Amino acid sequence: MTEQDGENCEARADMEDKKGKYKWLIILAVCAAAAVLVTGVCLYWGERDASRGKQREIKEAENETEISEGAEQKWTEDEIAAVERTLKKRYGDELERVSVETEDAGAGMEEKITVVTFRLPDIRTAGNSFYFQVKSSSESFDNFPFQLMKNDARRFFNGKDRFFGLYGPDDGAMYDSDDERWDTERYPGETDQLYVSCYREDDIETCAADIADWLFYAAEDERYFLQNGMTERKESDPFRNIWIITPKSHYRMNIGEAVEKIPTASWEEVQRAVARTIVDLDGEYHIWEMGDSTAREEEESADNALLEEWEKEFFERYQGDYEKECELADGRIRYRMVVLDAAAGSRWYGLLKSEDRGLSWRVVSNAPFGGDMGMGIEFTFLNEELGFATLSHNGGDEANLYVTENGGESYQRAVIQGLEVTLEDGYLYNPYDFPQMPYEEEGKLYVLCGQGADGDYAGGDAAGMALYESTDGGRTFTYKEIRKGEEK
């Protein structure tokens, strides 16, 4: 072997040695990568199994109330206990099982179902409770939200000057506010819905305001927003569906749009959404609001002729007496409210106007408030078109605010957001029910509402009045704050 051959042999040996080292490095790298891959796969499947396990737990919790299979749909004691656990998670640990009964699944059916009655404390009034039921029917659900509505709505609307009651979907009957059907203990299994009466065509806004007040009051209880029982039944949800009684008929009003606004929208937005829904329900309201132009013009012409004749007779006997008088800033334009008739302590008013500082007068309207009467009146004008008036009732205990946008030819009820308070005995009412005269400040209208002659809540008017704000020219006022007298 030559010296060159020796060097070549050493080079080949060194190369073989390096190849061996690279081979082991490659093997180690492959093993490491495989270990990482296996670990990742194991972790993935482990996490997936854990997630599925958690989902199974949630599903099992939600399905604890699933009814037994077979010819009969009765629950076992274990299933009833599972129902009770589920309801406690949903409605609170104060839930108490009252009774377990068995009844027929339906007319002409031999199957039996289990009916479980529960009781829950009234979170708004200490010492009171209400009752609801769960049935093991094929549509297994609880009627909790319906019974909660009955418990709250009766208390709420008893403080409103509005006819209300319950509509029974099973028999199509109407039950008034004094019916025993409101007793949840005697009638724990019903799914009745609320109905509210909108008395007349000019009551749309105030009716919508009362319903908006109800929605905000009810929404203070978060349980209204829970799944309606064990199945979704939004078409019969007592919070989203209210029956409206109009002068012509009655309709089920789905106020889902208004309900969905509550978490973020103002009271005024909710009130308007309800009003729109009422208008859309009944074509009669469109007629009331818009009217046929030809018929309206003929009616107005006839009314003007009658007013001219009445005005002539009125001034033949008018002696200059009036109940209240106001004037615009320069004193040139003045207004008088005069008593035209009276009955049982209440009066019908007419409005007069002078444009020469009271030297002469003309009749603006002999029925500015339609058929509404009052035991007393206050009024003001901010300009020749916009004015306000209050008619008091019940000896001065309360008053209604009216607004005119046509110089007093006609007034309509202003809508004021309710400010209900709950007394210790559970009675719900609005103590701030006597509006003062609205005033303008920085382009907005405000009104202070006191408590009237009988006001003694929280120190009466001396302790503060409720301040309301309007951004629509005085048609609607929303609550701002309680303001001390000296703060105005």
C-alpha cells in the first residue's frame, strides 16, 4: 500500500465515522418528533374527551327532567328529585316542593302523567309566595314565568287606572282583575296571559306608557329572561305577549321588539315600540290617527259652524268670570279657562283668548279636553301654539297633564313615565302623580311632579319632587331624578 492509498483509506474511514454519527442524530430527531406528535395526539384526545365529558355533564343536567319511556309518562321519585334539582339551579334554592299528583295525559287517553307543584317566595314582597307546576307530558315544561307574571302584574296594574285581567288560552275566556284565577295557590298549573284595555283612540300613547312601565318593572326580575320552562315556547311567552283590548276587538300583541330593547334602550324608546305595535295591530287605529281627509274636512266645517253659533250665545251671557288666566311674556296675548258646566264636583272647561291685553275675547274651544273633566285646573302657554294644562281629581290628590300644539283648540294627554314604589305591605303605586306646569330650559322641556294633597311618601313634596324631561315637544316625559324644591 502506498502512502497515497493510506491517506485515502483514512479519509474513507473518517467519512464512515461521520455518516454513523449523522445516522444516529437523524434517528434521535425522528424519535423526538414522533414523541412530540404522540404527546400532542394524546393531549388532543384527552382534551376532547374532557370537553365531551363536560358537555355530557351539562346535557345530563339539562336532561335530568326527561320523562320515562313506555306506555305511561309518570316520573319515578328519582326523576322528580332530578326535576327539583334542575329547577333549584334555575330559580333558586328557596324552591320548595309542595305536592306530587297523577292525572290523565289528556282526553280519551289512558296514559298518566306526573304533576309536581312547587312554591317560591316572592322576592318583591316579604312573606308572600307563589306556586307553579311541572308536568311529565311529552312537552315537559314548567309554567313558572306565567305564574310569576300573575303574581307581579296584579300588584302592578292595581296601581294603574286601567282595566286589566287574564286571558285563558285553553278556554278563550277573559278573567277580570278580581277573579280567583289570579290565586296561584288555587290555580298553580295555568298558562294564562295578561290582557290590558286601551279604552279609546286617543289612549294609545298612555296605554303604551303603562305597558312600558310594566315591562321595566317586571324586567327587574331576571328570571323572566330565562328559558321558558324546559322547552322554548316564545310564541306564548307571557313577557313578550300581551292581549290588548281595543274599542273594536282584542288582539294578542307580541311586543318582542320592545322587550329586546329593555337592556339598553331608554323608557321612551320602549314606549314608542309598544305604541307602534298597538297601531299595527288594529287598522281602526290607523283610521283614528290618519282619517279620511274628505270626511275630516266636512266634520271640521260642521264643527266650526256649531262653534260660531255657540260662541254667539256664550258671549250674550258671559260676565267676565273665569277660573284661571295666563298671559304670554309681553302681556298682549292672554288666555282664560272658564267653567262651562259642572257635575259631582267636576267641571267642564272652555278656553278663551285675547290679543289686545284683555279688552276683547274670543272662544278658542268649548271642549279643549274632549270629554275630560277636572275638579280644578292649572294651565300655561309657552308660545301661541304650545301650551300645557293639568286637570286635578280626587280632591286634588292627583292630576293629569295635557299638551296642546294648536294654540288650545285641542289638548291631548301627555305621557309621563311611571315611578312606582313598593311599600312594606307590597302595595305598588306612583306617589309622584301631580304634575306642575312644564318649563323650558336649554331647548328641553321639564316638569316637576309632586304628590298632591294626600302626598306623604318619603317626606312629601318638601323632601323632593320627581323631575321629568321631554325631547319631543312635551308629548312624552321621562324620569330624570328626585329634585329638592330649592334646586330648581
